[in-house]
Amino acid sequence: MNVLITGGAGFIGSALTQALRIAGHSVTPLDNLSVTSRRPSPTGLMVSDVRSLTAQDLGRVDTVVHLAALKSVPESFEVGGFEHNVEVDRHMLHIFTDSTARRLLLASSCEVYGQQSGPLSENTPHAPRSPYAAGKVATELLADIYRPRLEDGRQLGIVRFFNTFGPHEDPDAVVPAFLDAVAENRPLTIEGDGTQARDLTYIEDAVTMLTRILDAPALLPVVNCGSGQAVSISDLARAVIRTAGRGTITHTAPRINEISSFTADQTLFARMYGPIDRMPLDKALALSVQTRARTLAAAVPGR
């Protein structure tokens, strides 16, 4: 495959770039580097905004994996928090439709499900509770509008990510925030009472799922990318403390429109692509603690 990955310097994008290259594929990662990160950028990175791409640019590749987005749910309540992602996604859909590229895989999110009891299957209705989630719903609806315009043999699919985590994730997500807190001897801060639960997927498992999707002959209109199990934030905090051997917990006010639980129904994925031999949470946290500590030490001379 000849693949273009937008958000290629991001957490999932950089890991997918590496995995596809190891498998022998040609990969061009693209990112505007708007997010400062300790994570090293992949080699051959194209520094550019998605909105600068044209249909002719996509004609040079077989497959586009569109991961670029502003992903903060709390920040999406600020002015422009809805419009940015929709604008970028709509541009990608438009130029893909006008291009000769064969496939486009769009990133969506479990946030589109909102406050509903799980496990959440792909046919669960949309119920967004944040501008970020509403933007992802808009992208999915736009994909439904553009898909019938594609010629035979061209494909447009959506993957709904649940909570992907790993050692190189930026600290604005719950797992890396907890990992950094124990590394720096700060309390682990839980928003609300900690009973809210999240479906946590280790980055290696998420990349395995993505590569299986891309290796298959056809993209599904939408498929979940999760673990199928939910962990409460309080239990997650205690697991990080247990893994690190130290740490305390503090609480702050809950998020606006907090959602009590996300659990992915992985039935469709398993049926289409086969089951995943998943990394146990405790082992994934231990690997993340060790790798993140080495990354932090390398980033701070003399540490």
C-alpha cells in the first residue's frame, strides 16, 4: 500500500506509521505540528495543514487514513471547538471524492454515542454531549452524503476510537496524566467521583486493529476500535499507583456533561477481522510507566 496518514505525528498516527512501514508499506505522514509533544515525529514527515491538500495530492496515494483533529472534549466548548474539525474533515471528504485515491478511512470517536448504556454497537444512535462529539457526528453524516458519489471500487470507511492509551500519548488524556503525576510525585487528579468508566485500548492493540482493517479487501461504513471492557477512573488510578508503587488521589469538579460509561461492542470487528489477543491492563500500564519514565528522563538533561 501507498498510504497518506494525516495527524501522522500524533499519538495514533505515529504508531500506525511505524507499524505500516515495518510491514513494508510506503507511508507519508502529514501533520501541522500544532500540538507540542515530547513524542518524536516520524521520519519523512510532511509539515502541512490538511486544508492545503488538493485532490491531485491524494491522487499520488492508494489509501488515506485521516486522523488529524483537535481532540480535547473540554476545549471543544470554547469558540471554534466545533467548527475546526468539521471544516478539516469536510475538506478531506471533498478532495478525496474528487481524487483518484482508492480508499479513505476517517477517524471518529466513541463520544458520538453520548450517555447510553453499553456495550455500544455501531448501530447505536448518535447522542453527542459536547461540541467535539457533535463535530464527529457531522463528519459521519457528511461521509454518508459523499459515499454514494464514489465510483465503483472506491471506499470510504469510519473507525470509532474509544480510549486508546500508551506511553507516548500527550498528557491531556487521563492515562498519561496519571502516569506523569506519579512520576513527578503529584496527586492523581480525578474529575468528579471517579465512578465514570472508560473502554481503554492499548496502542499496540489499536494499531493491530487498524492494520487488519486496512489489510481487508473492503472498508466497513463504520466499525468500533475498543477493548470491549470498561474500567472506572478510580480503579484506573489505583492500578497506576499499584504499578508505580506510589501515589495519592485527589478530586476536582466533574466535567461538563460528563458521560458515565463507554464500553465498545466489538462483535462486528471480531466477526469481520478476527479476535485480538489484547494486552492486559496491568501489563500495558507497566510498559507505559517504564517507557514514559525513560522518555521524560531523556527530555530533561541531567534527570
